[in-house]
Amino acid sequence: MSLFKSAAKAWSKTFQFALSQWFFIVLAIFIIISRFAPNFARHGGLIRAEYSIGYGAVAIIFLQGGLSMSSKQLLVNIANWRAHSVVLIFSFLVSSAVAFAFCYAVACSNDKQIDNWLLVGIILTMSSPTTVASNVVMTREAQGNDVLCLCEVFIGNVLGAFLTPAVVQMYLSSPHFEFGNPAAGSSTRRVYADVMKQIGLSVFVPLFVGQVLQNLFPEKVKWTLQKFRLNKVGSFCLLLIMFSSFSTAFYQHAFTSVSHISIVFIVLFNVGVYLFLTVICFVCARPFFILKLFPNEPTPESSSAYKIAYKIFRPFYYSRRDAVAILFCGPAKTAALGVSLISAQYGDNFSELGKLLVPLVLYQSEQVVAAKLLVPLARRWILQDVSSAQEPTEETPSKDEKDDQMELQVHSDATSAEYTC
């Protein structure tokens, strides 16, 4: 009898652990399915994933966002130009510059085991805008400012149709990468059309519907969000997006077109560069020297120069919720629109297209896994800010930060059951 109880207890612990890690288990299952049945969820495949998943799954994520965010906060975060400028500079210039420097060093080494088209693919990946869905899901799970994150998604991807081709042209004009320089021509117009259609139908429309329903039926919407634990639905939709990307890559023989050493190289590079960019992004979101220069809010006795400087520079030290949103947006790269950005520049029938897509597809999956592991740490860091009355003496919160803490306390109380299950 005791043996039976021990076995049952061990099975219960195993089941609970598997349940807590359901995201990674389902991801592994989807990767296996995409390997052996790539036609099912690929772009243009059996379920027409470019529409059913590329639009449908993303739309569900942003419908959930529209149902859960207040209209007032949406307007406030749209006007947060400081955060937008930080994310845009980081997403298009800083990340691409880091990738180009690394790829240029590898190209100069003349290592024949690393395919040069993979290096071009890395530059293309790191020049792409922030991802459409995963950063919103992760920011929401960490209880960060998912409204700000949503604004970054829209702004970054709309501008990406213009900025990504320009940044790519700049880097691929160097001597070591001239062979990979695509002909721009009219392809930019096609990319812009694809981006506007994707953003309009999968982001704007469901967000608008969610906002209308939330303002018309606030109590019913709140009950629905809590009763059906819709944060899990968003995570599952994110898995479907990754399922479609892997299926497309396997169908195009992306992983078999390069050597195993090249795949290992890409995997290690992606992990390293994502963590490196995350650290840099955090430093940019919470620069310590701003607190040293502006430790306290201006008083009537403060000088005019201090008041003006405080008003200009102090907002660049973001609250913890805003910092987490920037943290998940800055290093992230889109695969949903990245495929369109690459294929529009090189053509759908380009012989090296599979190699160009390898870094993008692998980076998408690795960034989601890494971000998923960072979510508990980010959530704990944010909740520490709520539980304490104020930051340490040199980090006294401003009025906006106090309001942000009060809002998060209400949000945390309302959704605590969701995050403890």
C-alpha cells in the first residue's frame, strides 16, 4: 500500500511539473510535427497558415489586449515618444550594428564552415522590427506595461517596412557582403502593403473590437477574462505562430541546406546576442546616472536649470513596468512579418531563401524561450516595487511612477489567481 502511495505521489509531482512546463512541451511537439508534416501549417499549406495563424492567432492575442487595457492608458502610452524613440533606435540601429560587427568579423576570418548566406540572414534578422505577438504576451504575463508594448508593435512594424530595407542596404553595401545585396526596386511597396494589411487586420481591428466591448460591457468582460484565464489562450496562439514558422522553414529545406556546424553556430549566436541585447536594453531603460543627477523632484526652491533638466531627462528613467515592456520589445524580432520582408526583397523563388530564413526562424523560437524564462524574474521585480512603499532614497519615485504603482496594485489584485495557477 505504501508503495502504491509513493508511486501515486511521484506521478502527481511529475504531472504538476509537466503542467507547469506545458509551454515548452507543446513547443517541442509542434516542432516534431512541423518536421515530419511541414505542409500542414506552412505558409500556403493545408490550413493556409498565413491567414488562419498569421492573422487569426495574432488577432486573438490583440483582442485579448483590447479587452483588458483601458482606453485612457492606451492614449497615454501612444504619446510616450521617449519610450518609442528608445525602442526604435535599439531595434533598428543598435541590434543591427551589433550583428553586423559580429558577422563582419566572421566573414573576415574566411571560415569555410560558416555559410556566408547565413551571415546575411543574421543581418536581415537583426535589422527587422520587433515581433508582433510574443513581446505583448510576455509583457502581459510579467505584469509589465503591455499597453506600451502594443504601441511599440504598431509603430515598429509600420516603420519597419521602410527602415528595414534601408538598413539592410546600408550594411550589405560593404565589400564582404555585396554578393547578398538585394535589388530594392518596387519591392518596398509590396512589403509596405503586406505590413499594413497584417497590422490592420490582426492588430487594429481586434484591438478596436476589444476596446468597444470593454467600454460597453466592463463587468462582463472582466468576468470573462478571469473565468476563462485568457492569458493561457494568448500563450497557445504564440505557439501556433512558432508552429507555422517552423513548418515553413522545414518545407523550404532551410535546416538541411546548411551544415550542422552552421546550425549550432546560429543557435549559440542567437542566445548570446539576445541576452547581450537584453542587458543593454535594460541599461538604456534604467540608466543609473539619471538618478544621480536628478534624485528628487524639483521644489519651489530648486533652480530653473534643475527644473528644466529634470523635466527633459528624468522621464528617460522608466518605471519598472515600462522598463519590462522595453526589455521585451528591444531585442525581439518578428518572424510573422520578417518572412515577407525577406522574400519581398529577394523573391519567393530565390535559391538561397532557405538559408536566409534559418537565423530568423531560430531566433524567433529562442527569443520566446528565453523571454519565457525571464518572465518570472521580471514579474517578481515589478511586484517588489508594488510591495514597497517607495524605492531607496536615491531612487524616490516621481508622481507618474507612484500612479503607475497604484495601477499595478489594482491590476495585480484583480489577476493574482491567473498567475498563481
